[in-house]
Amino acid sequence: MPRVRFPPGWPYLQGLPLAPPARAGLLCLLACFAACGNPPPPPPPAIPYTDPGFIATGAVRLHYALTPTQDLPAGIAGSYGIVQRRNLALLTITIVPQGAPGTTRLVASELSATAIALTGERETLTLARHDGTGGPTYLATVDVRHRVPVTIEIQARTAADSPRITARWTRQFHLE
């Protein structure tokens, strides 16, 4: 029977007479012993996402939402002329006075929204003003990709001499 030569790290097995099937069995046994033990504990749960959906500054509060168009009722999407697609989201912006009751909304003297990709590429979004009861709502559509974060940056003023309101947040969609 041939003698098996093991690497130097295996001094306790040097010179043992092992046939090829026995050698394979010994290696399987050693692999099983190496795999024994408790598995690592699962990672702790993630902290829930707690974006409030608004930013308050001075006497003004800017509300924003980015919603997949497929989550909108067909009647609402159609009333705004939006074609519902899997990879399309609707950005909704309203500006309200701080502490105002009901649906009172302010008109923006300046308003811009930008979608920023992971690569830093910036796309200026076209905002459409829709006047309704209480004041205007501003809408824009944003192309989104499956599991690719998109950052939205909004800048607004309610008057030429008022402070600039800036909101910036990142959202990721799972389009399965």
C-alpha cells in the first residue's frame, strides 16, 4: 500500500498508509467536523425608514412625496394625464403655511426639483402646476429603476425675499 504524503501543516497524518477511497473519506470527515458548530446569529433588524415627508422652515412647510404611478388609482393618474408604468414615479409637492388649518396652500415664486443618479448625473424635473381647492400642487414624473436609489432635491421660495427651502432625500424602489 502506498504511503501518502501530506503537506507540512498536517504532521500528525504524515506516513499513515491510506488508500485513495480512505483518503477521500477522511477528507469528507474532516470537512464535516469543520462545518460543525452554531451558525452565526442573524443581523439585527434595520431601523425603519422614518422620513416625515415634509420640511418646515420659518412660517412655511414644504410637503413632498414620491409615489410609484402603479400605486395610484387609475382615475387619479388619468386626471393628471399620467400613464401608469412600472418604472415611473410621481413627485408631488405642496407648500403650506405653518400651522394653517385645512387645505390652504401657498404659491411658490421659485420652485425647482432635480433627480440625482448614483453617478452624480443631475436631471432637472419639469414641474406642472395643478390648481385645486386651497391652492396649487406641483407634480413631476421621475423615471426609477429596480433597486437603484434616486435622490430628489427640491428648492423653493414663496416670495422673492423669503428664505430658500431645500429638501433632499433618497428613495429606492423594488419593482418586482
